[in-house]
Amino acid sequence: MVATMMNAQLSLNHIIERAGTLFADREIVSQMPDKSVRRHTYADLLRRSRSLANALIDAGLQTGDRVATLMWNHHAHLEAYHGVPMAGGVYHTLNLRLAPNDIAYIVNHAKDRFLIVDDVLLKLYAAFAKDVSFEKVFVVSLTDAPVDGPFVSYESLMADVPAGWAPPPVDENQGAGMCYTSGTTGKPKGVIYSHRAVALHSMGSAMTDTLAISQHDCVLPMVPMFHANAWGLPFTCAMVGAKQVHPGPHLDPVSLLDLYEREKVTISAGVPTVWIGIQQTVSQNPGKWTLQPDMRMVVGGSAAPEAMIRDMDKLGMRVIHAWGMTETTPLGSVANVKQSLIDKGEDAQYAARAKQGIPVPFVEIRAVGEDGPVAHDGQAMGELQVRGPWVAASYFDFPEANDRWTDDGWFRTGDVVTIDPDGYIKITDRTKDLIKSGGEWISSVDLENALMGHQDIAEAAVIAYHHDKWVERPLAVVVPKEGRTVDAGALSDFLISQGIAKWWLPDGFVVKDAIPRTSTGKFLKAKLRDELSDWTPESSGS
Amino acid sequence: MVATMMNAQLSLNHIIERAGTLFADREIVSQMPDKSVRRHTYADLLRRSRSLANALIDAGLQTGDRVATLMWNHHAHLEAYHGVPMAGGVYHTLNLRLAPNDIAYIVNHAKDRFLIVDDVLLKLYAAFAKDVSFEKVFVVSLTDAPVDGPFVSYESLMADVPAGWAPPPVDENQGAGMCYTSGTTGKPKGVIYSHRAVALHSMGSAMTDTLAISQHDCVLPMVPMFHANAWGLPFTCAMVGAKQVHPGPHLDPVSLLDLYEREKVTISAGVPTVWIGIQQTVSQNPGKWTLQPDMRMVVGGSAAPEAMIRDMDKLGMRVIHAWGMTETTPLGSVANVKQSLIDKGEDAQYAARAKQGIPVPFVEIRAVGEDGPVAHDGQAMGELQVRGPWVAASYFDFPEANDRWTDDGWFRTGDVVTIDPDGYIKITDRTKDLIKSGGEWISSVDLENALMGHQDIAEAAVIAYHHDKWVERPLAVVVPKEGRTVDAGALSDFLISQGIAKWWLPDGFVVKDAIPRTSTGKFLKAKLRDELSDWTPESSGS
């Protein structure tokens, strides 16, 4: 029996209409390349998104057409988030940190028809323009320089829509946004987010036990809008009416801290490497910035070490550890303290907060080992597999990667995890980074987190090197803090003091000035493995 | 272009599976008729709901079949909420406060196949049993008396399911629950809630800016589970893992306060009349009960007077005013303090909290007057119309009432409201209770709330009486507090001091011992109008 409820579609149009009317005066602050700020409101965002939608339809946009964006985080990028889906189109965020030829590949694979680009990124566009063929390129002038040449001024699209104009109707399964994974291996692969997925994800993110985002919050996503919708924060903020602050191109700690203080930011979000920079900057300049009490720092993208979470707490910045992927819109799990841990003391709570958390409602998880799903005992490792209404079912036009989904319909994340009896997921590795030593698994991530808890270590990455007897053995690459030195014996002793099993100890510690990183700030272990492919205990002298 | 996301159905099965595994040990406390309590956990609830589902399928339940419940609020009623939909069926909550012949009408109209009934309600069942024909009647023994006669013991259904048993797959638009409106006029009309509607409603209720229900909460719904799913609280609690406390048949203030204290309740929910009783009991027994700090009281069903909200705050009980209907699953709006009111002072905030609030995300509202939608100026009155994924599109098998929906697909609530510039809805009347005096509208609810702010008035209802010149004029019916008397002139002066316009003043004040009420505790104004149909200013001597 079909229920008697309305067939109301979960549309992103509702989110922006709600924001523009119920929270008309709430601010959206955008930092420009010259560090000036532009101030808009949700009423402006609604009005300008409608103008953009209307202009795109006038320019010939058909339902499902992709509109690429090559932009920093600011008001115009937000307008594309709302205005392109409102027109029936799919905004496609290009990662401006990729090599130009990779961007061209992605544009061509996605068949993007139009581009919206910051004027300060036209040089980057020029580097791949010859390899792509946008029908029109709309330029957002962040510097107030006039737009000319073959380009159309984005601002010229902002004419008010005719009276009575309404966006075309939306089917909730229709594409709204698109993002390519910036994985460390293989071709980039695209995911198309539906209106439904983003709407549900926004509801999931606003719950008290997930990110608890409220209209009273002021949210600064450091995570770029070209990374999995800036973790969906712009949509969640619009849905609840939270103030938004967008940093533009200035992502250094001092610029961010200045914005936190001036705009009274209550929540910020980014990868651990950015947080480590902020933590160091605050520690080195005590009292320089007055932050909001109980400011929340959402950390994702890579695992945040427990030591960092403790240090941030001491500085008045509460870390909320979350896990997600481009393929999961992205929020999959959040590490808040469960009720069952309330009476178990600080150490148990920190240990839980350093894990990737429990799944958000409507996201299902399992960890699958070689013999099927493993026990939730905090010990058994398996590949994390997820299922849910905001999880991708395939990549766009990329059947070669269909093995990322199981026959029974779960997405294979490529993360190796344990799940403890309280349900907390802990990533122990990427499937490809796991070290298989004598048939047993060693977690590179556990070793890295332990090493990064050492007072003299700034960064650490652990990879497998080929070993004749054990097949693989761990090798650590460490970056000492400025002015510090490290010693292999002392580090091994330290690891043992941290509860690392003796047979997990790295066979060597290679000192470097920096760990190579992907465009999203993750360790690029493939490069380390290449560089150290000839490493042997003998060659190192250790 | 269809997005690449999973077609994961929003199923209530996910909610109970999540609760039973992630929050396995969290408690569900049920008070029995003898005031003893039974303690279960979410693991029990999952296990027993699965047993019920399996037993119902064994008993011949087909997808979409209705299973009636005639029960107080307790663990077994919860099991029906989860177990019946898990079997593919539709739980149908019968209102035990209705007259037996009304219950029989509803059972027959809904074509209920099975009944689950409390042993303490068998007498009520006997009063309509001859008019209905359930295939099987399952009796829940709350008194531990044996179940015999033609009845099946509910507990006998609780055998563990066979290994490998799994519930049948769910389409999210499938019916899960059913409830008949207990309106003051016309035949009862039924709404069938879909899995999707209840799932989305749960997400909407758990958001920080709505009811903010968290796994750390302990929730006691005073609102019966036969009223619009106890406002959806059992599902929201299960989704987030909140502790639940169910009072059984004991809904008097002292019994409730005892439970609040003993079980450390953080949120309770009910209609204003119950709250008024609690407020009076606490005031008369200062220090007798120690409640949780910042305990939240969700008030709905009727408007809560501002004076009551202020008084409850002083007693440490924070009122959260909400609005909804059986037809809206039910949560439609919540009156939290908006960010835009933060700097506007206490009076503005109380005024906002005494309104019905702003719509929950994904619920759309409009107020429609005689010339179409009215301005959001806090002055213009119109009928509240709503639309959204948890709003009914029709009644079950009742085409005569299709005029409750507009041609463009909005549900006509029958509430007359204003909407202020901040977006707060304020109910000024039911369409049928509005007083049309000389072509202008007078709000009976405004007059009632103002009167109930008077120190000597316990309750007040205002109705229209026929007036030869003005067509209708207001007449107040007042119940003085114990030992107090009231005087028409003083009441009129008081109303003017409260900002009531002179031409709104009631033409008379009739003193009564009590206001007649519906089974859900709302004023039964139709009865007052009947009783006072001959009233004239002359007849009253006023």
C-alpha cells in the first residue's frame, strides 16, 4: 500500500529559497585576492543565483548540461552551487591545484559546456585552453579589472530575472553537482551528486550528533569548494541560515586566524595539515587572536593524530574528527563522544575522538576482510564498505572502475579499518598502503600517528619496502621539527612506549625536509615508494 | 542527466537496525499500570521488533496490511512502531480516548486485520468488539495476568527469528504507519505515513535548530503514541540513540515529575494543558523534584500562552513551542530564537517563542487570504497552507475531503495565521473559530491568550455569538483560578492594557467551572457555541 504523503521532491531550490527568505539578512563574507572583503546576504545569494540560472538558460543550457567552475571559495562560487542546479544544470568544480593537462582531461571527459572562472585564475585557464572547447567562458572579476577579449563578464549575467520567472521543476534524482576524485593513482573519476543526495546530506550534517550546524553558527570552510562540495558545508549552512565566511585564495594560518577573529567564526573545516599550521601559529603567538569560545574545527581528509586533538583542545579549539570521500558527498562518519563513553574518562574519550567516528544516520558501514565482514572488536581489519542515499553507485562514464562496488551494492572505499564495539571506525590504512609483512598486516597510519606524537617530529610517512624474507617491511620517512634532530633508536623506543608491537617497528627512519603531497594535501606515498625503491637496511647505514 | 548516486531507500528498518547495533545498551523505560517499570534496551527493541515482524508474516500479514494498536505508551507499542513496518505492514494507532463506536468506525474504515491491545484496555475493546472483526487479537500483558480466551499472548510472538532471517525489502513510499485525525467536526480521517516521510521527519527533528534531539538526551513523550506517532519522537530517538521513557497510563503531573527526576529526563513533550498542570504542581511544591538543568519542554497541539512560557522558564523548564498536525507527521514549525532576535532583548524573544515558529527545513508554508497569499508583515491573516515531503497529499479513502488540498497541491491546515517579517508563524485562529465582526477578523486565540495571562484566570475560550448589526461579536468563557472571582470591567481593562484593540473586546464574560475539551485536550468550541447559542448581552445582565 502506497502511503498518502506528498510526492515532494528533495530539491536544492528549496534550500536556497528558504535561506533567501527566512535568513535574508544573514551574511556571506568573501575575501578577495587583495584581502578586502565583499559582503553579501542570503537574499543577495538567492537573487543572484536566480539571475545566473536565468542567464544560463538564455545561453542555451539544457537540463543536465555541465557548467565548470575554476574558482576559489567566495560568493560567486556559491552562486554557481545554487544557480547552476536551479537552471537544471550540473556545476562541475575543477580542482585548480591539478596540472593543466589533468584539468583538460577532466573537462573533456565531463563534456563541460560552459566555464565560470576567477580573473585571477585566467593564467591557469590559458595553460589548458587550447585543449578544451567551452562554448562560453564567464569571468568573475575579483580584482575589479574589466573583463574583455573572448570572455563574458560574469557580473553582466546578474540582471534581475523577469517578474514571474520560476526555475524549471526538479526531479530529485537529477544531477546537481559534479566532482572528480583527485586520487593518487589512475585517471581522475567523476561523481555526479543528485539534488536528493545533497539535500539529505545537508540534513545529516545539521543534526546535533553530527556537525550540529545551526543558524547561530558562523562557518568558514577552508576546504576548497572544488573538494566534494567543500564537504557540503555551503548547502548545510544555507539550509539552516548559518553565516558563511569564504577565505578566497588566502589559506595561510595568519590570514585564516585574522578572519576567525574578525568575523567571529564558530566552525571551520579542513585537512589536518592546515590545522597543524594553525596550531603552531597560535602556539607561537599566544594571545594574538581572540577566537570564539568552544570554536569547532572539523578535521577530515586524512586522520588527525590524537596528540593534535589534545593540543588543539588546550588552545580552545575543539576538533571534530570526520570521515568522508568525494564518493560519499562526503560526510560518512563523525567522531563525537558517545553517551556510552561519558563515564569512561578523558583518555577513552580522546581515543574515540581520534578515530573516524560512527556512521551518520542513513549511512551503513561494514569492514570486509579476506573471509567476509569482520567482527566489531576494534582489532580485526577489513576494507571499509559503505552504502546509503548519498553514496555514489558508479563513476560517471568510467565502467573500468566498476570493481569499486561489490556485487551486493556496497562502495569499496579502499580504506582499511577496524570497528570497535562502540561502533567507532578507525582507519588503519589505505588498501594500497597497507604493509603485508610475513602474511600479517601492519598499519602504516598507526605508525605515522604514533611518530607524529613525538616531540621532535613534524611529519611522518610510513611505506612498505620490498623484503626478501617478509615480502614487505615498514620504512619510515620523518621530517623533524625546525632545529630538531632525530635518532632511529630513540624513535623505536618511543614507538614501543606508545604500544606499538615490536615486529611493527620500521626497519629504518629516512629523514627528509618534507613529505611529498597530493593536490589535496594528502601524503603522496606512491612518490615516496618510487624515490626509496632501492632502499635497504644496508644502504641506509641504519 | 540522472546522478550517479545509490538508489538507497529511506527505510525505517535502517533506523531500528542502527539503534539496535550502535546504541545497543541505551535504555527504554516503560511504566506499567502498577507504576513498576520495565527496562529494555535498543538491542532488545531490535530483537523483539524482528520477532514481531516474523510472527506477523507467519500469521499471514501481506505488504500494506494494517495492524491496529490500542495501547498506552510503552515498549510493546514501540515494538509495533518498528516491527509492523519491518514486516511490510502498516501500524494503525487507535485513539483510546475516543468513544467505542468511533473506534469501531475507524477500524472498519481502515480495514485493520489484526489488533495488538494492552490487557488493561480489553474492557474498552469489549465495548466495540461486536462491531469489528479482527482475524487475531494479540494481548500485551502489562499486569502479568495470563492471556486466555480467544486472544493470543503477544509475548508468545517474541521467539527469536530463525538464523538468516531478513525483513522483506522496502520501497520508501510504502505505508509504514497510519493515524486518524481526531478533529472536532466530521468523520475521523486517516493519514498513511510512508517510510520516507517518517525517515525525513526524524532527520528534520534531530537538527540543532529544530528539536536538537541527541543520543545524550533522555526523552519522555507525554503525547500519546496514538497521536501522530507521539510527534515522531520514538523514531527520532531511535535514529540518534536517545534514551526513551514511556509513562504508560500515568499522565498526572506528580507521576510525570517522579519519572522526570528518577530517569533524568532532558526532554518531554505534550499539549499546553498538561504543562499547565506540571507548572502548577511544581509551583505548589517548591524543591520537591530535582529536574535536569535546562530541561526542554516541547509544547504543541494548541498554542502555549507567553505567560506560561515565562513561568516555565523561571522553574528551569525551557519551553520549545512547535506546531504540527496529524497530516504533517507532525512537525511543521519550531519556535526557537532566531539569530536576528539575539540582540533584540528578552521581550522580543519571548514574543517569538510564543508564536508557532519558523518552518522546519523542507516544509514550505504560505498564508492565503481572500485575495491570495498575504504579506509576511505579522499583521495580515490568511489560512496556513503547507507543502513538503512529510505532508499528506490526501486522506485514506476519503475523497469527500479532497477540498483540504488546493489545486496547486498545498494542504489547507484550517489554521488562520499571520507570518511576521522574521518568518514566525502565529496562529490567530482556526478558520471555523475566527470571529468576523463587521467584515473584519477578530482572533479568538489572541483574546484567549491575553485572558489566560490574567492572574485570576485559569482557562479562557472565546467564541462568536450572532449579532444583528455586526453579524458576529466575541464572547468570552472564563474559568477563574480556585478561590478567585473575576469582573467583566476589570477583565476588559486588563485586555486593553495587553494591547487588545477596543473593538475586539468581548461583549460578555461567562464564568464556568471548566471548558469542554476534545479527546486530545483541545477546547471544544462547537459545544460552547451550542450551549451559548441563545446568549445576548441582555440575557447575561452584563
